[in-house]
Amino acid sequence: MDPFLLSRMQFGANITFHILFPTITIMLGWLLLYFKLRFNRTGDKAWMEAYFFWVKVFALSFALGVVSGITMSFQFGTNWPGFMEKVGNIAGPLLAYEVLTAFFLEAVFLGIMLFGFRRVSNRVHTLATFLVAFGTTMSAFWIIALNSWMHTPAGYEIRDGVAFATDWYEIIFNPSMPYRLVHMLIASGLTVAFLVAGLSSLRWLLGDRSDAMKHALRTGVFMGALLIPVQIFVGDLHGLNTLEHQPAKVAAMEGNWETQGNVPLLLFAMPNEETRSNDFEVGIPGGASLILKHEFAGVVPGLNDFVAEDGTVEHPPVAPVFWGFRIMVGTGMAMLLLSWAGAYYLWRREELPRALAYAFVPMAFSGWVATVAGWYVTEIGRQPWLVSGVLATKDALGPVAGGMVLTTFLMYLATYFVLLGAYLFVLFRLTIKASKTDTEKPEPGAAGGSALPAPGPNAVPAE
Amino acid sequence: MDVTLIYPYLPTIFAGLMGLSILIYVVLDGFDLGVGILFAAAPEKDRDRMIASIGPFWDANETWLVLAVGLLLVAFPIAHGVILSALYLPVSIMLIGLIARGVAFEFRAKANVDEKWLWNRIFFAGSFVTALAQGYMLGAYVLGLEQTLLAIGFGILVAFCLVATYAAIGAAWLIYKTEGDLQKLAVKWMRFSLVLTAVGMAMISIVTPLASERIFAKWFSLPELIGLAPLPLITGGLFIFLFWQLAHLPDRNDRFSLVPFAGITMIMILGFFGLAYSFYPYVVPERMTIYDSASAPESLIIILAGTLFVLPVIIGYSIFSYRVFGGKAADLRYD
């Protein structure tokens, strides 16, 4: 077996599994802070009930994010030692700052946020919630800075074959970083919005009419409706930035082989790298030119520009980038329709029509689909480079045997499948449980902390 | 001040920081993993309490491993590659163990009563496998990352001894954090695992100098021998003291419940210094020194500046968290 391909598949599987969870926790942290602040301001206990439900989802997602993240930090060494040898002077400090300013902050205050409600003052508990949310966002900041640098490296020089930093501001705020960071943070916001709206809709369909459910549902639907147009706008800017710095990626996204004007916006096609053309093409004439150059005659770069004289292909594999892009955009369009329809009904009639509630449930994980598809576009779109123009992916591979990688790859894959299944199972069961207890529960009593919902399944039984 | 004056010392400083992270990790996550290992021997009724004693801390404790491997990665990138490629399989196994242990916490908390047994087993298995893998790596590292049959055998032996060490510090933590029957059990567990810990430490102390002439010379030449003599002597004394102390626990007013934890922590610190002294200045034993493999000083100084500023803050709020959840372990609840 080819250790290069296997190592790539293994890292791809790892990072795909990993990104699912930070995508939830980054913005869910801020959403929890919002719930907490609404409770602090209004004294409405339903906000706190919503907090306690979603904090469990946060805790579970966070644990999965942590353990799958650790795996990756080791894989740099086990499978890709060439990466740190070549660009360690740049990547090192960025990763170190992530650990120092984000990981410890999240991990320590998570304990207080989860289990400290009765042990610290309300103010400290709110502060802990803020610090956890802040920590997850800092983590995103540093890792996006590094990832963006790998796409659009800046502020460095190569001496003796190794990258050295020359300007840290340019490294951190490299050309694609602001776009990618905002795009990712909003993606996380949308993922959370639809997760919250979807699971709350499920509770509503199961007969739950509690205020906690209603608060969460409204928050999720309105958050989605507000964020999606912003995301489409930011995504467009990000695309234009990519066109400037990584034209080969955009050519693959559009499935455009020849550099020319009047390039159609392809709705469907089967990119064929053998014939270097598309089969079964269906498109809107001039659409891609219009989007990328704002005029029909706009010249869009084509993939054939990225083939060396000796025939070596220097552009990314076309089909996954082409299709990943369409899945992301298609999911975004579905989000737009659904969240605006939902927002209209919640605004006008305070309640979702049944059919719309049914539509929200499967969309609970639409954020995952769009986020993973989007990451595939950008990461596969960077190939054959690991760091654009600096380090080819194949040159970073370590001296590890194919059979060994295959063994660990299967091990990870099995683990991830089981964990993902267990995660979804627990999420739905928590939702179903909450919809039952919240409908049957009498009005909360008056005595301080005990007025809050009955201890969840997390509480240790008193002895 | 001219910062370039610090440049020659950066590899040493970063080796120190990395050592500190590893030390903090093995003590803090050591007791988490130890509690997980002891799960196998614990009666069902005590298990929730055992989880409660580490629940708010384990995540932050594990982060010290991320910092340690992160520092290895950023400060000694070439060594990171060499060490982790040589330890490919045990590292992967450890990671699966850490994954299992970490998620079992959360899933167990959300499981129905009739499903808990499954997550209990996964929690134990994850902790046990993680400890085994770390012990194996320690053994392999001591013998210079060789792949001989002898080295593998030694690695397996050290693996079981590290499991015992973690079980001992886990039991010590339970003595401190619990009361009643569970505390009595913990005393028994610690006495048993401490014996194996002593055997393991003695073994590593004998093998390390035998495996390397350089290390032999570092320890068994005058005047080093006299200067270093207190290290094994104090360690031995601490073991004897701990056995004596355990015979008198639990005490009536629970005044000495933290003593076993402090004692075993001291032992681990001394053991760590012994190893650090043996291997310095090598980061890959006998092959690569910290000076050969350090990153560019311009990059290290950036990390150092952040570290010196942030590390005290991290230590500060970690202590705050331990105080918030201080005293005997109580029910863990989200509300």
C-alpha cells in the first residue's frame, strides 16, 4: 500500500471528524453566553433551562473535539515530519499560541462552566462561560491563521531550504486569513443555528411546548436567518480573494478548463481529467464570468494553464473540488430558504407550521455538510501543495510503512464511526428526554438553585 | 536589552519548559488515568464518586500533554519527527486510549443506568491502554528508541510499572478526595501499586546507566556520585515513609489525607530529575542534542515571550479551579 495516499486519507479522516465538533463549540459557546445573559437580565428561568440543555451538548461536542484534536498534533510528527522541518519556524509559534491562549483557558473554565453553577457566584459562572467562548474563538483564530498561511504564505523567507519568519503581522494576517476566519466563524454560527433550530423543532414536534424550547427555537431560527445572507456575501469575497491568490483552485471550483471570457456557471457536470473536459455539462451562460469578474466577457482562468510543459498536472484534482463547492453552495441555499421561511412564521404567527418544523429536523446537521464540503474545496483545492509554492504535500511524508499506516487508519476509522454514531444517538436521546420532562414538569419552585430543572442524567446520585 | 543575548540559552530554556510540562502532565493526568485504572477494581457504588473526583479537572490536565508535545513540535521539530516516527504504533495506540477515556466521561454521564457498564469498561480500557502506551514509550526512549527484542521486552515491563505508578497516584488522589469505605479501599490500592512502582523505578535506574556508557559516567564518577547520592536515597526514604503512613490511614480527623499524594508526587519529581539529568543535553538519546534540533531563535523568542506571560496566568486559574472544586468530591451536576 502507498503510505503517501494512506497518510493523506488518514489525516483527511482525522481532520474531517475533528472539524465537526469545533464547528459546533465555537459559536455554541457564545450562544450559551447569550442564554446566560438573557437569564441574568430577565430572571426568566426558561433561559437557564435552555442553557442547561445546550451546555450538555457543548460538553459532549467539546470532549470529542479535544480528543480528535490531540490526535492531529501527534500526526504532524508521526506521518508528516517534513511539514515542521520546512515551515516549523512559522507554524510552531502559531500552534504554541493556540495552546497557551486557548486550550488551557477553555479546558479549565469548562469545568467551572459545567459543574460550578452551585459553587461559584453567578457572576463568576457567567465569566467562566465567556472565557470558554472566548477560548474557542481564540483557538479558531490561531489555527485559521496557520491554515491561511499554508494557502497564501507571506512574511517569510527561505534560507537553506527552511522557512524563516520575517514579519509576524504579515504571517498572521496573511492575504486569505481575514476572509477565511470570518467565513469559518459564520459557518460555525450557521451550524449552531440550524442544530439548535433543528433539535428544538424536534422537541416541538414531540409535544414539548416549554418556554426553554421556544427560546432556543426562536434564537436558532433568527440567528440562521440573519447569518446566511452575510455568509453568502462573505463567501463571495473569499472566492474573489482565492481567484487572486489561488486561481487554479477557482478554475477547479468552476470546472473551467480553458482561460476565456463568457464562462458559464455550471450547475451540473462530470469533470473528466482524462479528456480534460466536462461530460454532461448544464450551465448558465456567462454566469461564472459574471460572478468572478462582474461582466459577461470577464476572463476566468482555466485549468489548462496549470499543466507544466512536460505534462505534469499542477492543479488540484477537479471533481472533488467542483462537487464540494456545489454541495456547500446548495446547502447554503437550502439554509436561506428554510431560515427565512421559519423567521417569517415565527415573527408573524409565533409558531412554525408543522411541515416547516419537519423540514428543520434533518437540517439540524446541514451546517456540518456545508462546512465539511467547504473545507474539502479549500484543502483539496490547495493540492499538490501543502504550503502553496513552498512545500509539496508529497515532500512532507515521513519514513513510515504503508502497512503500519493502514492499520492505524482502520483503527481511527472504526473509532470515529462508533463515536459519531454514539454522539448522534446521545444528542437525539437528550432531545427526546428533554421534550418529555419539560412538558410534564410542574412550575419550578421558589428555592434558589433547586428551582432549576431536575438534575439531568449527569448528576451523580446522592448517597 | 539585546534579546539576542538570550539566543544561546533558548534550547535549554525550552527543554526545561518541555520537561516541566511533561512533569505536570504525568502528575495531573497521572491521577486521572490512575482513577480510571482503579475502576476495574472498584465496586459499582463507588464509581460515580470516583468520576466526580476528577470530572472538573481531567480536560485541563490532559492539556499539559498537548503543551508538552506542542513544545517538542515547535522547539525541536526534527526531534519531534524522529521520536514520533520511531514510536508510531505506541503513539497511535495511546491516542485511541486517550480518545476512549475522554469520551467515556461524557457518554457515561449521559447513559441510561443499564448502559453504564459499557462506558465504565471503555473508561477503564482507555485509561489502562493510555498508561501502557506511555510506559512503553518511556521504556523505548530510555533504550534509545531501538527496535530490538530486548528493548521491546523492557518497554513492556516499564509499561506495566507505569500503570502501577498511575494507579498509585490515582489512589493517593482518592485518599485525598473521598471518605468512608472508598477511602479505605484507596489506601489498600495504593499500598499494592506502590510496591510495583518501586520495582519499576529501580529497574529503570539500573538499566539506564547500563544502556549507555555516557550516562554511566555521568552518575558513577566522583564527585558526581556524592552530589547525586541524595536523589536515590531520598526517593527510597519517601517510599518507606509512604508505606508507614499508609499503614496509619485513614486517620481520625482526616488531617493527613493529602500526605500520600504529596509523597508520590515528590517521588515522581525525583524520578523525573534523575531521567532529565541522565539524558541532558540529548533530546533523542545518544543521537540528537537539543542544540542540534532547536528551531530558529527568532521563532523561539516569540514563543518564549508569550509563554512567560501566559504560563503564570494558566497556573493561576488552574489553582482557582482546584479551589472551586476543593474538599471532598461531591456530586457532579450541571445545574
